[in-house]
Amino acid sequence: MLSTDFTKSEFLEASDKLLQMGVNNSKHPFHQFVIASLDNQVIQQRTVVLRKWVLKRRSIIFHTDIRSPKVKQLKDNPNCSILFYSKEDKVQLRFKCVAHVHFQDRLCNYLYSQTTTQQQQCYTYAIEPSHPILEKSKEQAYENNKISKQSAKTNFAACVCNFNELELLYLNFKSHIRIQYNWDKFSKLTAQYLVA
């Protein structure tokens, strides 16, 4: 549980624990997050699933379909913003990131080997994400023989988002606390309070 008595370091440690819980517990509010990317001059947002979090490497990892529009957007402009919010913990975490898409490389293959059969099913459909269909879902289109399946590994990709800035907002009826954490190119951390 977060507290207004926490120091900047304690808030960062608590955030680290909450994000680890998000990786391991599908019911945790941090299991899903919003990533915003730029599509030409238009901001696009979507919710994705947190698959790995490593504070020491300042990395947030999610899985995606290599054919997804967000992959092209992140390749064209790797700058992105990530937002986590937990109503239960009354905390918002906002990250400024640079995204790196991994496809059919060592890291991608390793992360694929860690997925469940159910997770792999998401990447087996021959039709790419965001493509118009007549049925309500790709699963229904498959059942109606409108689309086929292929190897999940053909479409599986992993996105590693490395951040140098984290902004924490803790909402409390006594006082809201906002902290900005910055890491320089030598990984030296500085932190400052901001007006909430």
C-alpha cells in the first residue's frame, strides 16, 4: 500500500513491485496498459498486456502481431508514451519510451518460447490485425472458412520499450504527490517533486 509518507525512493520501489505484480497476475490493474504512438501526425492509443518489466534495464515488454499497424508506427517513429493506472492503489505511472520491435531474432524466439498455447493462438490467423471482416471476430471468420490459420511464430513479435523518464502521480485526499524520475545516458537517476 502506498503512503504519503513515502520518500521518492520508496515510491519508485513500490512502483517496481506493482509492475512485477502486473506481469504475474492477470487480475492486477497493471497487467494491461495503454501505449500511445504517432501515425503520421495523429496520436494512436491502444491497450496491450504487460509481459515483462525490468526496472534495472528500464524496460517494458509486450507481445504483438508483426502485421499490426502499431508496429509500423513504432518503426517509423519509435518514440511512444505508456500509461498505467490503478484505481485500487490510486496511482498513475506515465513513461516516455523508445520502442524496439523484435521479430524472428533471439529475444523474440525466447519470449515466444515462454508463451502459452492460448497466447500463441492470437497470432495464428492469416488475416492481419485491423483488416475489415464481415464476421464479428476473426475466430468466427475462421469457423465460417473465410480465413485460414498459419504458424503463430510467423506473426509473433515482441516490443521492448525502454524509458528514461517516469512520472508517478499518487492520488490521496490529503495531498496528491507527483514525482518525475529521469535517468541520464549513464543510468544516473534524478528525481524531483512536481505540482500535481
